Amino acid sequence: MKLLNQYPNIQKEMDIVQELLIKTVQSRQPLVKKTAVEAISSKGKRLRPLLVILSAMLGEYDSKTILPLAAAIELIHTATLVHDDIIDESKLRRGRESIQSQWGKDVAVFTGDFLLCKAFFMISQNGKGNQKDFSRFIQAIKIICEGEIQQYDFRYKTNITIRQYLKRIAAKTAILFSVSCYIGALQAKCSKKIIHALARYGMSFGMAFQITDDVLDLTGEISLLGKPVHTDLLQGIYTLPIIYTLQHSRYSERLKKLLQKEEHGQQYLSEIYDLVNQSGGVEYSKQLAQKYLIRAEQAIRILPDCDSKKIMIQLLEMILDRTM
Amino acid sequence: MKLLNQYPNIQKEMDIVQELLIKTVQSRQPLVKKTAVEAISSKGKRLRPLLVILSAMLGEYDSKTILPLAAAIELIHTATLVHDDIIDESKLRRGRESIQSQWGKDVAVFTGDFLLCKAFFMISQNGKGNQKDFSRFIQAIKIICEGEIQQYDFRYKTNITIRQYLKRIAAKTAILFSVSCYIGALQAKCSKKIIHALARYGMSFGMAFQITDDVLDLTGEISLLGKPVHTDLLQGIYTLPIIYTLQHSRYSERLKKLLQKEEHGQQYLSEIYDLVNQSGGVEYSKQLAQKYLIRAEQAIRILPDCDSKKIMIQLLEMILDRTM
């Protein structure tokens, strides 16, 4: 990440995380090795490990315990991405062909499981505070799974509420950002106050991140996202801008009719986009994302001035401009 | 299992495992709860929890620590089954419609992950010997994943060797049986000698179990298996009887030609079966399964006479007659 050019000490830690990731996913089975290495080699932003490191730097930072945790969180995230791609039969992920598209569902399911195991193994090998970390991690993954299944359960339902949407993205995205901050701070023995501030930051950060992602999936700039656009819509997953429009008396009926159409060409997508835009759905979503960004910034105001705090604020700005 | 009618104390423990399973997979998310409960409610034989309990009974048996471990192993097994069904797009599992066939891949992927998390959580909550158990479990799952991916990698390869097949079934099946015995005995503080005897029993038991399963998949008795037959063959997964025949100079070429055919009706399957039978492939496989059963029996000869030992021997006989 460009941002880290100014912080060579943090970039160095991130480089070690990358090495750890590559080292961890080795397997004697050649295809496993290939797919696992591929899954973690793709150009992810590594936001979760970064948040672990930044949070830990606010306490007694010990790279020997922190970096494996940071890597483990990235492995968990990668595992859920690999599994996610099976579901939406995604052909691209992080700008590359997805595991499932290249090797089939078979390999993707077990590559994901393999990565998950490796993550658990790293955490279990990690001496300090084992038990507590562990439960947090597992809770987080459990919530992610519930979020993903809930997302499926709400497919094609035009009566989904904004509240239900927010709960869903909290589960499927924000919780892991929050846990990243929490675990880093906990390991580094930060005060309770700081731990909770960071966990709140992670949560709001994650909410803003996902809403922005959902807006971009609709407005559709493939070059920015590194993955196909409109995938949510085409799978019946209605995100905030759509849900907002569905609740807007003036646009609701027209949108419902469009969503029922079987034909899904470019024309169809543009029509939907126009409607959502007119209703103010895009604008509303952007504003809500901004609210979360402000909330995230407020959460970490109590932190002392330091590089971690500076970078955390810069990360918020990057979501706002979506330059990452 | 009928066998346990004569051992009400063990049946009681197994009933508690069942209750624990149901209790563990609860979720606030209604669909998650439904699919997870369904996955563990199907009529599995619960062989792995039984082996954990029987093994632990050879030492200082403490149901408070043993039963959660037994349940956790069953959860891991169930998770891999759910994921397995996505891969082979299986419509039946344990005589019921599979999760993926009922709810789609989406739900199946994350139901499997959810079950895996719950298993890890149970293990992590389990006080004694935490770390060591844990690593064993994770190693086992990692090996299962590698086995499954290897299976995929060898699809449609007619030059697969018997050795490669044995390695594959060791990874995908036998290892979890072995770990079940090992963990039970370890927790109950059995002597090293007994722990290793039990682990060897589990390994040979698992090998015999899988070879028998593979033979039945070919000879095709759906009522016994509770799952569709010939699925392996139709997916290009060649099991022992096929591999044996492929290496038989007299039948090899004819079988290869048959396997290349695109038409897969009943006639085709019968032709293959006849060829494999004539070559002695079915007989060879049955004999090899029997060798493993003998090996399993030999492994536990050193055990003192007790219910555990008796049941373990009865289990071997049940595989031989395949009455379970």
C-alpha cells in the first residue's frame, strides 16, 4: 500500500506478514500448495493485518506474537473469499482469476478449509493469551458464516430493511475488522479503554468499507474493484442503494418490476442504476458510509498522537475517496 | 447402533453426545440453525465419537472432557461431508437430501464452515490438554483437505497407483478415525503403548472402512449406503477395484476404453462392473480390506479384556459383513 511508503518500519512488518503467509500455506501436496499460495498471493490490500499491527503498536508491541496473529487473520479472510467465490461463481478475485474458476469448486472448497485450518493452527501455536484470542477468532468466523447464510436467505426479497442490511454487513465484513483491532490491542496489553476504542474503530471502519464496496458494485468500476461488478444485483443480493430505493414510495414499484425481469443486459443494469440514483439511493448510501467514517474517527480520538493513529485516519480518508 | 443395545452405559454416553451436538449448533440465524441441525441430525453411525469414548474408557474416563471432544470430532466429520456434497453435487447423504441439494451451494459452504467453527470452539473450550489436542485436530483436518484435493487432482488419471490410492484414503478417511482413538486415549491418560495401539487400530479400521465403502459404491447397493452409488466412477474418481483392473495386463486396455466413453447409462456401469469383477479387482479389494481388519485386531490385542475391546472387535466384524 502506497500509504506505507512513509512508514518503513510498518512496511517492514507487513513484509514479514507476507513471508509468514507464504511459509504457512506450504503443503506436500503440489496442487494444494499451488492453490493456497495463489489465494494468498493475490494483490489484497492486507487491511486486516495492518489493523492488527497498528493496534498492537499502541501497547507493548512484540512482533513475534503479533505478526502470526496478523497473518492468521488474513488467512481467515482469504479462506472466506475463496469460499465466497464458489457461491457467486465469481471469475475474478482481486483482479485475478478465482480459484474456483481455475480449478473448480472441489479444489476451492478444500483450499478454503485448508487455509482456515492453517489460520487456526497459527493461532493455536501462538503462546500468549491463547484461549481468549482463540474464542474471539472462532466467534468472528461463526458470525461471518451466519452473515453469509443470512445474505443468501434474503436473496430476491424486496422487503428487506436497512436494519437487516446493516446487521448483515456487520456480520459478514465489519466484525473481522473489529476483531483485528481488538486482538492486536489485547495482545499488546493496551488498556481496556484503548482496546474498546480500537474495536469500535474497526467496526465503523468495516461498515463504511462495505457500504462503499456495495455502492461501487452498483456504479460499476471494475478497474477499481478488481472483481466483476453488479454481481450482487445479478444474484438477487440487494444492497443499501437498492434497499433505500425499494422503500421510496415514488420509485419502489418501478424498481420492483425491474428486479423481476429475467433479462439482465447492460440496458437493464443502466435502468436500475438510473432509478436508484434518481431516488437518492446512491447519495444516501454514500452519506451513511461517511457517517460511519466519522464515527470511526471519533472512536480513536482518545488515542495519543502517534503513527498508528495517523495511519488509521488516513485509511478512513482512503475509503472516502475510495483510492484503495 | 444396534450393537450398543448390550452396553447401555455406552449408549447413554452416545445419547449425551447427540444432545451436545444439537445444543452446539444452535444459531440466532434461523436458516443457519435449520441447516446445521439438519446436517447433524441425519442418521450417521457416529463411529468417530464412539471410538473416542471407547478409547477413553481404557483410561481415566471423565465424561465432562471426553464427550465434548467426541462431539467436536463428529462436527468436523459432518462439516467435511457437507463440503464434500458440494463437490460431487450429491443429492443424498446418509439417506436424506443433502444440504447443498436442498439449499444450494451457498448455504452448504457456510454451513460447513459454521460446523467447523463450532467444532474448534468446543475443543478450545475444553480445559485439559488443550494445546496438544488442538494441534492434532487441526493437523487431521489439514490432511483431510489435502486428501480431498489430491483426489480431485487424480481424477480421470488411469495411471494412478494402488499406493497413491491408499495414501489418499488414509488422508481423507483413516486419519480422523485414528485421531478419534488417539485423542480419547490421550485425554484419559492412557499409557503411551495403549495410545499408540489405539491410534493404529483407528488407522487400519479407517482403511478397511473406506475400501469397503469404495467397493460398495461400485457394486452399488443404495439401500446399504444411504447415498447414490457409482458417484466416484461418474466423477472420474477411480477407487481400488478400478485401479487394480487398470493394472491388469489382460483387462487394462478394455477398461481404459470404457472409462473414456461419454455415455454413462446403466449398461455402461454394468460393463465396467463385469470387467472389474472378472479381473479379480473386487475380490482383491475385499481381501485388502480384510487385511486391514486383521491388522486392526492385532493392534488392540495388547488391551486388557473389557467392553471397549469387545466392541472394537465387533465393529471390525461389522465392516467385514458391512452390516453397518
